[in-house]
Amino acid sequence: MEQVVSVIEKHTDAFAIDDVQELIQLRKLTNKDIYILGHVCKEDIEEILINKGISVVYDKTMLERCV
């Protein structure tokens, strides 16, 4: 991941990843916005906030599970 970020960071405004584990890894490498496109559990919300991630809400059911 470090090699990819070092090559494309200057050419992008944000990153899109799959899950919270990738958010944690990527946050160590960049301060740019990071969108989480994959499934997010209610238990992940605190980690997302700590690492300044942006969770994409793709349906009403997902939103209801997280609140």
C-alpha cells in the first residue's frame, strides 16, 4: 500500500478503500480524505471517527444498523 500511495497521492484528491482495517493502514500514509466503500459494522464507527474516515451509506438498512 505504501508504494501505491507514494505514486498516486499527488494525483488524487481522496482515496477509496474497502474496510476499516485498510483505513487504519492508509491513514498512517496520508492526510487526504478516505472513503470506506465496503461494509461497516456499528462497532467500527469509533475507529472511523478516530481515523477521520468517511463511510459511504449505500442503503437505508446500513444506516439503521449504524445508529
